Amino acid sequence: MGKYLITTDTTADLPESYIQEAGLGMMSLSYTIDGVTYDRSHELPVKEFYAKMRAGSMPTTAQVNPESARETFLQMMEEHDADILHLAFSSGLSGSCNSALLAAAQLKEEYKDHQVTVIDTLAASLGEGLLVHKALENQKKGMSLEENAKWLEENKLHLVHNFTVDDLFHLHRGGRVSKTAAVIGTMINLKPVLHVDNEGHLIPVSKVRGRKKSLIALVDAMEKQMGSYRDQNDIVFISHGDCEEEARFVADLVRQRFGIEKFLINYVGPTIGAHSGPGTMALFYLGEYR
């Protein structure tokens, strides 16, 4: 079996300790807030990022371009003398995946000894992160790069993303809800439940009144969607927009209802948080359908 390195994007929202322990290679997406641009090499503490958003700052984000992707892949290939299996941020949400594909095609022409395989995860945040976690487990079991890539393509649409937001105006800025819906929804305390569909886009699926009910709705959806995949969920991932106490509440609900004991809980990072806002809550697991 040829040696290969698993890489992903900063949008996978995995904790730094996890990244270091797993030896993950990372592709860095950038964001700008209050006139300053940040990326993996120059980070703004995530709690400070959300404090700025709550104070009214409106961040913007930028995708990875093909040149930057090529440089990142080349550095990783040479440093580790290995092939690369890259799990990319959903093509339905960013052009970064296409940049990675273009970079991989260029490198294939230039370097015959190594390959870069790019998987469009059609996933985001810790949904992307959970798919990375599964890929790492497959690698530990001895799967080759080709076997792992095949498994990922066959199973990625079973990676369920369900999430809710606390502030509809961030979704309005991103074109996910109309201004009228944002205004009226805020007035009557309406909270949308959304998911990432099979094309990797953010899609509203239901609405409930009140924050607590929206958190319970995430777990209700999990009960319906897990189906025959229930036994495959030895760990559940939860990401949050600086509302960890509520993330623990969701984890407790999952534990009580399904007996799952292992969780990875982390922040929604700035690149995705710029569009979903403070108070976002997202639940990720394997299910029969998204």
C-alpha cells in the first residue's frame, strides 16, 4: 500500500489538538473582519470573532484559489513524500473544491511519482470533519488511498447535517431567507431548521417557534434519519457558534435518547460562522438519508 496523507480544509472545524494528533494536512480559507484578513497562519481567537459579530461587525470570506491550492499540495507532497487524499469543503458552498481539483490536475501532469485525489465532501463544518474522521479510521484499518476514496464517495451522502441558527439576518445576508422572512421570523421568535442537501447546498427544512424547541428538533430529526445506520454512530459531532452550553444540552439529549456516549464538540469556525452567525447549532451523524 502506498503512503498517503489525508488533508482537508479549515472549514472542517476540527480542534487544533485533533489536527495535530491525526497529522492532518490543512488547506486554509481566509476571512476578513474589521478590515483585517485572517487565515490559519494568522488567526483571530474564535470567541473574539463572535464577540465582534455580536457587536455588529460583518465579516467576509474568500475561497482558496488554484495557485494557493497547488502550493499547499506540493509542500505536503514533498514534506511527507506521500500521495494526498484531500477532503474538500462542499462545492455547493465554495469554489475551493474546484480550485483543489484544478491544482490536483496540474500536479498530475508535473509529478508522475505522486497523486492528489480530491473528494468533494458536499459537507461543511464538523460534517466535513466527521467525514475526515471516518477517512482517518479507514486509513488506520489499512485501506489504500483508492479504497478510502471509493468508500468516501459511496458514503458521503449518508453524512447528515442538521442545524439551526439564532439570528435569521445572517441567513438573509447569505441569500438563504428573504428580508421579510427574517423580520417576521425574528418578531415571532421563529427558528429555522436547515440541512445540507445532496448537492451540498444549505436548505431550510422546517421552522419551530423558540430556541429550545429548535434544539430538540435537531434530535427529533436524528431519530428519523439514522434508521439502519444507528449502530454506525459510535461518535456524534456537534459544532456551535459560541454557545457551548446549548451544545452540551443537545449532546445530553442525544445521549439520553440513543445511548451514544462519545461526542466531539467544537466551534463553528469563522469561515462558516461568518454566514451562519453566533448561536448556530449543528448536529452531524451517519443516517439513511440527508
